Amino acid sequence: MVAIDVDHVTRIYQKYSAQHRFKTFKSAIVKGNFFKSLRPDELVSALDNVSFKVEKGITFGVIGENGSGKSTLLKVITGIAKPTSGSVSVEGKISALIELGAGFHPEISGRENIFINGIMLGLSKKEITEKFDAIVRFAELEEFIDAPVKTYSSGMHMRLGFSIAINVNPDVLLIDEVLAVGDASFVPKCLDRIDDFRRRKKTILFVSHDLSTVEKICDRVIWLKHGKIQTMGEPKRVVDAYLQDIAEKQEEEFERRQQEVDKEESFEEERRENRWGKREIEIKKVRLKDMEGQEKHVYSPDEGMVIEMDISAYSQIKDFVFGIGIFNPKGICCYGTNTQLEEFAAQSIEGEGRVVCRIEKIGLINGTYYLDVAVHKKDGYPYDYHRNLDSFLVSSPRKDVGISRPEHSWEFSSGIKIKKTR
Amino acid sequence: MGRLFKNLVDLYKYRVLIQNLVSRELKARYRGTVLGFFWSFFNPLLLLIVYTVVFGFIIMPRDPSFESSPWMYALFLFCGLLPWQVWFVASSLESANVLIIQGNLIKKILFPVEILPVVVVASNFVHFLFGLPILLIFVPILGGHYTPYLLLLPVVILVQFVFTLGFSFFVSSLTVHFRDIKDILANLLTFWFFATPIIYPMTFHTVEKSSLLKTLLNLNPMTHIMQGYQYCIFYGELFRWKRLGITLILSLVLLFVGYLIFDRLRDSFPEEV
């Protein structure tokens, strides 16, 4: 059984410029051809020939970057927006958690708003009366239900909206990134309710940027990119492909930024602030690479990283130590080491050379990191010290906290029932 | 055409929603005021007092139909002023804004947009109904008489309802694309007010003398609606039923065309408001 059938849907948005508007107004009046002259001057296709079917009873995830057409897709499915071409059919009553409490009137009480909102969502007065207490209880608004909605906090507003929408008891539930605004106690309650829907074999379409939740609760996922379906299928595979794509994009972004920074910092003044030493030995260039030797700035925590330094010594020097340091944006040293600490005894260096530090597994949590590299004497006298020379990004769907991520695993005795979701 | 008909049937289906939205509008309008609902009575009363003082006592029109009495003139004035100002003007101005103000409903939830102009016209109609008893109470006080023709008032009200609704559909849908209409409309309504026999009767000497003026006034559909009220309440005579009938047909055409335009532009509302 198919609950939602999206068949070759294209949705084109029209952009009108101010100048165009004036022209149309003029020609509409002068020539009297309203519909012809209301033509737009630019077209943007938010959905481009999208087709998929959602079977009854499954939880279907939609992921994608901002502006990839997710919200348009939901609007087309609810019927708020009409597809420019193609068709959509939905089996059963549909309820959308898109904009919670969109229809609330600020001047009247929560009680009256529940009734009007419920009617807008397709309930009869009788049904609302029956469900009224449940709605209020779920929203935790017993004390405030007779106060005008304008006096509600945004959290209360959202809770009431969620509570009404979820109590409509739909066959198909559309959820668009609404859990982002709830507080710590309300969000689990909502997720519980969504779980409850899944157990009752209702169809859910779930749009979210929270990839770990998507992976956890969805049976199938599609990834939209620029209005087209990029991949569709098993959650883990799609989410991974999406993450891969994001990493590539971040990489590009990073490089672009890096270039800008390079341009800005070509001033010798600024350079000097982050670099000191007389440069008897000079670190000429530093490259960050992955284990395959590909230059890269975005890593997953399980990946390895190679730091390559091109060195040049202008005379024969016998006392030297190479070091690296990794800092997070707060300035906390996440890791630092040098050849002396690792018990290398320097003998001599002269001319060009290359130093490579291989980190088998980065083992850091999500975030941006800055790299310091240095070459100095054993007593600390710097030859060449670069502060914040380079930066890199660790990107992970996990939300673990702290500074580093030691390798670890979990074990449970047989009495504990627990399951891995990813 | 089939779709148009289906939408009209839907409109009936949404009557509960319309009912609720109208009562919401009414409740919300006076929420927080000390006098609350009484404003629905006071507003027309104050309107009457202002116009009576200015036109009845300061300008003092001499016309046989008022027997030169400022009180009779006040009654005449009130017959047109109440449906015009409280119902027609309020509905027109509000419907120019309604789609934009209620943009949230259009953009964010599946909502039958066409009920918004209906709600505007209906809620102002309720205000008009609140003012109507004030008008009727003042009939004997200001020197008029109740006649059986008063019972024909619902016919006139019906014609105005159709006309106002058609105009509201027209205005509300076009304003979404041409915001300038809002400002044009305010001025247009002032002009229209004076181009309708509300503060002067059709029998006024300057109108009587110029056949051009008379023809122009007769071409204005609001003339016949306002005269309808004046005949029922002020003159106590049968209204010119042929003219009112033509006005009704015209109003139906306006409603049809207004709704047609509204329907054609409907899909563009979510992205334009």
C-alpha cells in the first residue's frame, strides 16, 4: 500500500522584480491583459522531476542542505503549493507539523485558538471537545489556557501548536524540523509521541537536519540536492553519502577561506605576530593530507592525518627539535608533541628537507582546530615558530563532548537489553 | 468552470470554519477595550452625531424631502452612512489587506484562501447588524415613521452582500500582486462616497437640474443599494425594484468575475504574500 505517491513533480517558483511589477501594472491597465502580463521574469525550480513512493506505515526521511527543496516538497505534499507539473496523491488524513501555531490569533485565548486551529486542521467541534483536555495536558498549559496567546512565550506557542497538530490523529504525519525549538523536557516527549505513531503503523515523513535522529527513526531516506533526488534508500547509506558530499563542500569552502586569509595576511606585519624566530632553520611550507596523500582540510574523527613540513636549513645545525601542536578555538591545546619528547636525538641538518608526522587516527570531536608547527633548540630557543599556521575541521555526525575522542568500545552483560541503531 | 463550481461548494463545506473565524474576528476586535462589544453600537452613534452636527446644523441643506429639518436630514444621512461606512468601506479596506496579513495561513498551512474575504465581509456585516437597531430606534425620534416597507430591508441587504463580496474578492486578490491598490482604494472610496447619493438625495436641486449628473449617478450600482435603504427606512416607500434587480444581476456578475480572478491568481498567493 502506498501512502504518499509523488509522481514526476516539478515546482517552479517565479521571481518578479520591482521594475517588472511596475510594467505589468502599467500594461495590465493600459492593455487590459492581466494574465498575460503577470508573467514572471525569472524562474527558479525548487523541485525538479522528483518521483518517489512512500509505503504505508513506514517512516520516511528527507535530508538535504538548506534550499534543496525539502520544505517545498512538504508544501506540495500537503497541498499548500501546487506542483507546476506532475502529481501528488496522499492516502488518508494528513497533518503537517510545519509551522506550528501558524494560524493562532494573538488576541484571543489559547482555548479559543485550540478550537479554531483544530477546525482548520480538519477536526469537528465535537472531536476537539473530546480531545481538548489531552491537548492542554500534552502542551503543559493548564494554567494559561484562558490567557490570550500573545502572552505566551515562544516555547508555549510551539508546544500548543505541536499538541494540536499531533492530536489531529492523522494517517500521514509530516514533520519539518519542528523539534529544534522545544526545551529539554518537551523534545523527548515529542519524540515519544512520534515513536508512538510509528508503532501504530502510521506513515511519517520526517524532514530534519539532525542526521543521527534521521538514521535512528527512519526506514528509508531520500537526499535532495538542488531540487533533485540525489540518492534514495537505506538510511545509513544515504546519510553517509550526504555527509561525504558535505565534507567535500566544506573542504572547498575551507580552501577558499584559506586563500582569502593568505591574501589578507600577506602583510609582513601580521605574519610576524604569528611567527617568530630567526629562521636559521625555516619551515617553508606545511601541508595537511589524508593517509592516501590527498591534501585535505575536513576529516572524520576516525580518519588519519599526515602533516608534511618542507624544511630548509641555511647552515649545518646540530641542535634542533621539530614540534607540532593542535589547538581548539578556545585556545586549549588538544595535543602537542615534539621530536625531543618522543626521544629522537638530533644529529645534524643542512639544506632542504622534509619532515612528516603521521597521525594514524585523529580522535578529536567535532569542530575546527588550529595547527602550530615549530622548529627550535632543545632549550626552547625558536628557529622558526608558526602559530595558528593552518586549520582543519573535524566533522562527525556524533555529538560526543570533550576535547579528544579516545578509542573505545562498549560491552553489556546479557541482562541488559540495548541495541545499536547505527 | 467545473473547478469553480466545486470551490463554491467547498465554501459551503467550510461554513463552520467561517463561523468560527468571524466570531474570532469579532472577539479579537474589541479585546482589551473597556466598552467591548458596546463599541459596535457606539461607533455608528458617534458617526451619526458627527455627520448631523456638520451637515445638519452647519451646512444645513435645504431640500423639501427633509422638510428643512436637520433631524430629518440626520435620519436620511444615517440610512446611507451606516451600510456604506460600517459595512462596505470597512470590508473593502480590510480585504485589501487580508491576504497579506493572514499570509501565515496561506503559506504555512493548507487553508481554503477564499474564505478570508468571506470572513471579512461577514464580520463587518455583523457590525452593520449591530448598528442597525440604533438606526431603527432613531427613526421615530428623528421624525420618521415605521412602514411595512421596512420588511423589505433584507432584500437590499442581500444585494449589498453580493456586491461587497464580489468587490472584496476582486480587491483582495489583485492587491497581492499590486500593493498600490491599497492606497488607490482609500482615495477611490472617498470619491465613490461622494459619487453616491448618501449625503444628498437624488432629488437634490443640483442633481435634479443636470441630466448628465443623474445618468452618471444611476450608473453607479451603489446608488441603487443606498437608495434601497433610504426607500425602506426614510421614505417608507417601495424601492425601485427594477433598478435594484439590475443591480443584483450586476453584483452577481461582479461576484463571478471577482471570484474568477481570485481563483486564477490563487496559486500565486503562497509565494507572493
